[in-house]
Amino acid sequence: MNYDIIGDVHGCLDELKQLFKKLGYEWKNGVPEHPAGRIPVFVGDITDRGPESISCIQLVFQLVKEKGALYVPGNHCNKLYRFFLGNPVKEKHGLETTAEEYRSLSSEKQKEVKEQFKHLYEESPLHIILEDVQAVVAHAGIREKDIGHKSKSIETFVLYGDITGEKLPDGRPVRRDWAQHYHGDRWIVYGHTPVREPRFVNKTVNIDTGCVFGGDLTAFRLPEEEIVSVPSSMPRVEEKFRY
Ligand SMILES: [Mn+2]
């Protein structure tokens, strides 16, 4: 199979549509389809902060359900899932935008979106192994020894990265640069931490180029090992970027 692995969308529906167009997809019955049957793979964090999170949920849900697309949840997805379960979560760090959009919907539509997202989340593994192209997709990355395994600590790692539990002065969590210590042969394709350019370290690539912070929305194509990006229309928030 040929895959187009897509970085953190965060509600940027316009940019996602532009990226699909640039990747050669054609819209059929409301969803993008590639003439050569390429498979979209989402690295998670499809909602929050951006303008059209609800439409992103519905599009990804439809692609996964009907077109064989793949998706792994990110930390924002995990929090939204808990929000939809009715658990007490703080409407901060972008969830407030998705919650506001959600509340503006009719109760019928709310029910539909909630069920779609819950279904999407519950049916999706926290990391995906793409055997035929020797690649692993996980939102914030994964350690080589954890590939193919499941545990609470692996869940924390794939959702939040290699966090130490400490905070930076600006409140962001301290994250270790796990990619420097990765020496596996398979590609690890991930997002989570906005970077100015796709960041290749060993056989890993971070494709969260900060679309929602005015960067780009990026796809990594396999087996071609090719990057395709579109620029964001969002205002640039420089301090959100690392590397
Ligand atoms: Mn994230």
C-alpha cells in the first residue's frame, strides 16, 4: 500500500482540503479519494484551537469508516473523548474552541458527532504498525521496545511524549528528545510538538509543522519518503515552535 501520513490538523479543515488536493486526491461524495488508492493516515490531534474541529471529526470518521483511512488518537483526542464521556475536563488548551462549536450544534447533531467521535476513538489503536512500508505511526512517538505492546505507560508516552513530569517556566511540560535515542530500522512517524520544518532524526520524522499556529500542514508519503506541505492561513505564533 501507499500511505499519506498527515500531521496534527487541529481543526484546520481548509488546509486539510488543500493538502488532499496537493496530494492528488479527488472529492467524491464528500470525501477525498486518491485515484491510485493511497491511504490517508492521521497522526492524531484532529481537533482544538482551529476553526472547524467538528467538520474535521466528521471527515476523519467518514474516511476511516468508509475508505480504509487510519487514525491514531493524540492527547487532544483523548481529552475530547473524556469530554464526550461526560468526565470533568478543563476546557483549556484548545478544547474550549471545540466545545464551543459543539454546543452551537442542534441536539440531534451533537448526538451524531459525539457518537462518531467516540466510535472513532474506541476503534483506533494508540499506535499503528504499517508492516508493508516498515513504519510505525504514533501521535507523540514511541520507543522501539514498546512497538506492538500495550500498557498505561506506553499510552502516556504515545499521547504526551517522553515527559518528565516537570514544567517549563511557561507552563509547558518538559519533554525529552526520545528520537535521538531511537536506533530502529522502521520509520517512526509522529507529530505533537510543533516544529518549523519536518524534523528528521535517525529513522523518525515529526510532521507536526504547526498548522494551527501559522506553520504548514504536512504529509509524509510512504514508501516514497516524500514530504508534501501546504501553508496555513492561521496567524503565526512563533513561540509555539521548537526546532
Ligand atoms: Mn498533541
